[in-house]
Amino acid sequence: MTETLALIPARGGSKGIPRKNIRSFAGYPLIAWSIAAAKQSSLVNRVIVSTDDEEIAAVAREWGAETPFLRPPELAQDKTTDLPVFEHTLKWLEEVEGYRPEVVIQLRPTSPIRPQTMVDDAIRILLEHPDADCVRGVVPAAQNPFKMWRFHGEGKPLNPLLQVEGIAEPYNAPRQILPPVYWQTGHIDAIRISTITHKKSLTGDVIYPLLIDPKYTVDIDTPADWAKYEALVYSGLDMVSPGNPRRPMPETIKLIITDFDGVITDNHVITDQEGKESVLASRGDSMHIKTLRGKGIEFLILSSEANPVVMARAKKMGVEAIHNLGMEHKGHAMLEILKKKNIKAENVVYIGNDLNDLPCFEIAGWNVAVADAAPEVVRAADHVLTKNGGHGAVRELCEIVLKKLENSD
């Protein structure tokens, strides 16, 4: 078997999104997605993170990567290119461990959304073509370079960027007759070690393509990118994940069960001197419940708190509310509810925010977390809402379900 090393470069400095490599992306540290892609490959032997940052190194080890060294600060600057980072890693491994792989793959943390077989596909293409110096992931280009121009300043003529043999004016030609072009992504490079050591390059001269579906095109550089691509994760796209695969919404929904504190409310409570409690909730959360009921979907609040405020809010919303029925945890209570209502768990949506909701997540056909849920809940959820508890999260879920019903009609 060919000895293959996965190398994930992750320096500590990041101006666009501070500490982005260990910031939570869809419930997991960003770097964990690239580590998972390497560890789930059947052809990768080792996974190493090259970083100058002790905290990033600790997180990388937590998710299963090796960090046998810290990268020198001079190789972790804004303008540091990839080649010296790879040369440093290979030199350290050979001198300290006597380890020399035949192939190294690069997995950039900023492209976390990857197809399931992408890593192995890239390695196989490299091994199947002895002339290949490397394999690079590419997608169809969104912008056609044959319609681009060289700019020499205002008041000066433009010049075409590229010419096409047989087409006098490619910038005026229909897109369909122009040569197809592809854009390189940050998803993966599979590189022969000889390309790095002998040719002093990460690509060499002979570069084979790994065609990637454009729906996986992701390069996180700004906070807006972050939110956009987290939504893509929650869309049900088939992809490598550090955790369990997220399931799609059930075709048939009979019941939506929601926690109270932290979902119906914002998880805060105001207590007066007489012990009377008040909570903050969103009026808009009850907006679509009647519509859902008309489509055969029941709505129920399941709370651990035996508090009159729960029943009062449920009455105002026009929904049923049940306490834990004296059972040890919510999961047992939920099973008892489904038994009485004769509803299958696969037809149930559960929305929660905290650790005591996890037993219900193990039962429901589709699990939903509010935006400010505990990290463990976000990781276990099939879908994460954009709204916080008490600030329209329930309404957002109802609208998602209604949209699904409308599209299926």
C-alpha cells in the first residue's frame, strides 16, 4: 500500500475571521471537518496538522490528528506560501522519525464541505497515472476568463485577457462555443513527494483534475461566508462530517414536540420577591400552529419544569403542554406520549436546546436545535435554526415544515 500522509495547514493568525480554524462551524471546530475527511479515507495512513498555535494543536489532537511539532513562526505569516510549510513537515518527519511518505494530500480547513469519497478519489487518480505530479480539485468556473479584460487604467483602451484560436472575438461569442474552463478549489491536492523534493513545487508540471460537483464549492473567508455555508451543511447535503450524518426531514410529519425553556423562551427567567416567575417568549411562534394542525400535524410542549408559566404560555399558543410525567428523563416521557397518541417516532420532529433534550433526539425522526443551543445539541441535530430560543425559533421551524409540505403538493 502506498504510504500517504494527509497534511492540514492551520496557522493561528487570521485577520478575516479571528481564530477561525478552531471556531465552531456547524457544531464542530472548523479544522475537525478536514481531519474527518482524512481519517475517513481508506488510503490515508497518517493525519498531521501543521500549526504554530498550541491551542489549535490541542483541538486537532482532540479530533484525531497528530501534531508532532509546532511550525516555526516565520512559516506562519500572512504571506507564507504552502511549499515551505510542506518542506518543513517532510524534513522534520524524515530527520526526527525517519518517516518518508510517497504521497501527501493537502486539506485546507477553509473548504470543509467535501464529498464522501473525494480524498480516496484524488489519491487513486494520482496512483493510476504514473506521469502525474499532482491531482487538484476543480469545479466549473463561475466566470469565463475569455470574457475578461486587461485593465491599464482609466482613459486607456482595454485588451482581451485571452484569445481563442478560430474565434476572432471570444468576448462577444456565445458561452457555449468557448472552451470549458475550471476553477481550482481548496478542497484537496494529492501530491507525489518527488514533486515537492525534486521539482520544488506543490503541483509540478503534470496536473490531473479531480472534478468536484460545484455544489460543494466552499471557501470560507468572511463572517458572511460562515453563515452561508453552515446553512449548506444543514441542507442535507451528502458530505464528510466529524459526527453522525444529518438526516433529511421526514416525508410525513405527524407531531412536532418542543422543549419550553430555551426554545419557547429565551432561557432567562425573572423572579420577583414573592417567587413569581416571568419569561420572555415570541408572539410570532404561534403564528403557523393552526395552519399545521389543519394539515394533520399536532404540536406539543414537553417540559421538565412543573411551572404554571408553561401551561399559561401553552394555553395562549393553543397547544398541548405536558410535564415529564414523573419520569426520569424526557426520552421516557416522549416514548409514553407517542404510545398514547399512536404515533411512530419516525414521524416526529423534536426541537430542543440543552443536554436534557438529547434523549429525545435519539428517538425523533428529525432533530432540530435552536441557534443558541448547547454545542452538544448542535452536533446531534439534523438541522440548526438561524433564530435563538424565544426569538422566533419555533416560527422558523413551522415555516420550514410548511414550505416542505407546499413543495410536496
